[in-house]
Amino acid sequence: MYEEWKQCVERAWDDRSTLADGTVRAAVGAVVAEMDAGRLRAAEPVDPEQSLWRVNEWVKKAVILYFSLQPMRTMRAGELEWYDKMDLKHGYEELGVRAVPHAVARYGAYIAPGAILMPSYVNIGAYVGEGTMVDTWATVGSCAQIGRRVHLSGGAGIGGVLEPVQAAPVIIEDDCFIGSRAIVVEGAHVCREAVLGSNTVITGSTHVIDVTGPEPVTCKGYVPPRAVVVPGSYRRRFPAGEYDVACALIIGRRKESTDKKTSLNDALRDFGVSA
């Protein structure tokens, strides 16, 4: 069935006039429904041990096409009013999800059992794993992939991406801790059990510098497993002079042998990371 839907989506992507075909419209709607149920994902792990993921471009195309199929309409909740074309997610009790007022998730986002949504926002196409907490005023952007037992602290911003369709969404793997007001955008990848301190910014081009050894080791837009990361800066020369440029510093590692929650507390205490 997925292969048939994929063919319909690809045909509609190349020729939008085919969206008038009921079969094509049904296929697009079915893809979004499968994303809502967590059976289809915009990106999925192919080798969790190696943190290797595959982007499902055709699924992202279906999300974009779905927008064009939905009519604008007025939505009301008492005195509150909105004007939009996307439905909201419902049935949290049946899903086993705790959703605190005013948590909002759009239809097409998957929220796994045991997840907790504080007053927050989860956009269409996102995936939020079991036992994860999306804390107050945190946002999970379109198609972002959040693993199990992750804590997105207050005000954390997880960016979304729909276009270009080949672009990887933000990935936060299992058991990560994302500190208050931290930002992860532009397809950045945070591997399992990593800790980002408060106000850390990771973009696709951010220099993530490991300073735990005798020489700095730099990668871009990627946080390795169990890394403890804080905001930093480095000097860079420009035509007008030398200036400090924001980066992220790996200052330590969480221990594999320690319980996850204890390990988190140890990381915050031992390395002085603000939550």
C-alpha cells in the first residue's frame, strides 16, 4: 500500500493538477493519517547504534501537498478564535498522552504513549517518542524527530523543515536532555543521551568543538552520543577585524554505566551546566 501511495504522491508533486483525482487526494490524506499514528515518519533510523537515519522525501512531499488540499476555516474555543486550514490532534486520553492546557499539537504529528505535553506546540509531521516531556513553551517543528525519554526544557526550540524535501529534519535521539532556551535547527542531529546546556544553539553549520582532549576536535551541526555541551565562542577574522563567533563546546561525557536520570544530574553538577 505504501508503494501505491508513494507513486500517487510523486505524481502529484510533479503535476499538481492530479490533486483533482480522488485517488491521489486519498493517498495524500492516508500518508498524513499514518504519520499521525506513528507508522510513517519523515525520517527514520536505519542503524540506531551508528545514529544513521534515512529521510523519507516522499512523506515530506505528502505533508506539503496536504496543506494545499485543506480549506481555510474558522475554529473557536469559547471566546478564542483562529483561522487556519489544519486540524488539531485529539484523543489524548486514548493515546495515553498527558496534555496540559494550553498544549497544542497539529493533526499529522505523532505523540507516543507516556509523553507529556506542557503548554507547548508540536507541528505536523513531528514525531515525539515514549516518555518524552515537551516542557512549557517548548516547540517541536514540522517533521522534527524526538526520541524516547527526551526532556525538552522550558522554551527549547526544535526547528522544523518541509522544503527542500531532501533536507534532513532535526533529530533528537533517545534519552537526551535539551536545556532551557536551547535551540536546535536546520537539520542538526543530537545523538542519544547527549545533554545541551541552557541557551546552547545548534544549527546545521554550528561548530561543535570537543575541548576535552589536548587538541580541539570540530564537527558541524552534530552532537555525538552522551556529549555534555555548553554555549561557547571562537575568534574568527573578517575583513573588518576579528570577532567572536558563537559555537558549542563539548566539555564532557555522560557515563554509560550510570542510570540515565542520575547521569543527567551528575552531568549538570560535575560540569556546571545550567538546565
